[in-house]
Amino acid sequence: MKKFVITISLVMVIGLLLGIFFYNQTPNQALPDIDPQPEEQSIDETPTQPEQIQGIYLNEQIGYSLQNDRLQITFDKGKNWITVPIEKDQLFAGEYNGNKQELIDHSYLLTENRTAFLYAEEPSWDNETIRILFTLDQGKTWMNSVVTEHYMGVRFRKVGFVDDQFGYIIISGGRTMSQEGSNVFLTFAGGQSWQETNNSGVSRLIADGGFVDAKIGFLSFGTINPEAPELYVTQDGGNTWKQATVNIPSEYDKIFVQSETPFIEDDHLAVFVNQGPNGDYKGGLVKGKFISTDKGNTWAFSMEVSPDEANK
């Protein structure tokens, strides 16, 4: 019995050794390589096009854009755009903000020879610094000057230049209901420095204003339900102001009620008087044209004018 067990054990050992021997003699079979498949990605091979700027044009060549919350200007119908170094919100600061889709009327100049933007820096609503940013070389270089400091809630704003050196800025602020303060500033240095004129003393809301030369200027008041034009004139560069006499024919009483800014025409001054915000005479857009031959002291009716004639 003992011999039988030993014999069986030897046979098992020999079988195990033979199994190991033949296993090591068998060549290894490499597993096939499997290339990982990359994730499919949608690749747009269309080249990226620059965003088209939609300009607001003042004539065939000159315009501006407020696209992408920055002010840009062009002098070649949009072929080249120049970024103006100013924050968009500063152009609409104050008590009146406009629609922010277009610049506020009269708050800027945009011509081949002079571009200017009136704006406000506002650490607080009642402590604004009114500034003007301007260029004389189509945006190659910019200049910035302070008009006034510590101003309260600017509403009306207008900038204009009569020639290369003389210009004016008219602003109003601190409005309470139908009352406000208005101020006039003049430059005799092309916009680099500004000086305030004497105040007109009128507290009604200002509607318009401007100068025809360094001496003669005008302020028009009354924006809420005006019944007659209220036009003030200075003939000494803003040292003194007095109310002009606008002779309204009886048939136009309470029809032509709001004076615009007078202008030089031939050898006299002329002004359009519109119907105000509520006019309905002939559609509300017809204006009266008045003439002055005494430097703006008195005005006589000349004719009715259509909107197209008045905008020429």
C-alpha cells in the first residue's frame, strides 16, 4: 500500500513538471492593438468675420456708433472706425439720460475739422464735473478740459463753435418741477479753457440757446406748455441779458410759442419759432420765421415755413 501511494505521487509530480515545460515552450500570442477612437468634434471651418458696425451717420461720410457700449467715430463711411477715449455712461450722466441708443442732441460736434463730446464725471448726482473731450485731427490726438465743477444733475447740454477759437457751452441742472438753473460758458481758446458768463436770472426750463458771434447770444426758455416765446439776448458776451420782444401776429397767438436759436441770414438775424410739445396747427410741425434788424432785440414775423425748409 505504501509503495502504491509513493508511485501515484511520483506520477503527479512528473505530470506537473511536464505541464510547466510545455507551457514555457508555447510562444506568447500578442493581443491585437486597439486604437482608441477620438471623440468626434464639430469643427467650423468658416473663417471668423469681424462684427459689422452699425453707424449713425450725420452725412455721407461722417458718423458714430455706440455699439458694444463704446463710442466710435468714422470719417470715411465706416471703412475705418476710431475709438473715442471715453466711457459711454459718462455721455449720458446727469438728470437727463437720453435713450442711450443715440447721443443726446446738441451734446456733441462731429465735423471734419472739429469733434467734441460734452460729458459729466459724477462722484455723486449733485457733484458733477462737466468736461469736454475734443480732437482737431480726426481722433489722432485728443484734448480734455474742465468746463465747471460741483454741478448738480445736468439736464440740458449744448456745445457749439462759431469759429476756430470762439465757442460756447450751455447747460442746466438742479431741476425741481418746472424750475432749474442754467449756465453759459465761453471759450476764446478753441476749447482749452472756459469762463462762465453772468447769469440770465431766469429759472424756467431752458429749451435752446446759442451764439452767433462772440458778443451776441441767445437763451430760449419754456418747455412745459409754453404760451409765447421767451427769448433772452446778450449783446456784450454774456455780461448782461435781457428779454427780447417777439411780435407774434394775432392769428398765430399761442401757436408759435417756443423760440429756437437765432442765426445770421444775409444782413440780419433770423429765428424759427415752433409750436412747442403740444402744437397741432397744420400737424404741429409748421414753424414761424421771424426777422431781427437790431441784433436780436426785437423780432418781426416773416412767414410760415415747412419742416423741410426749416431743416435746410
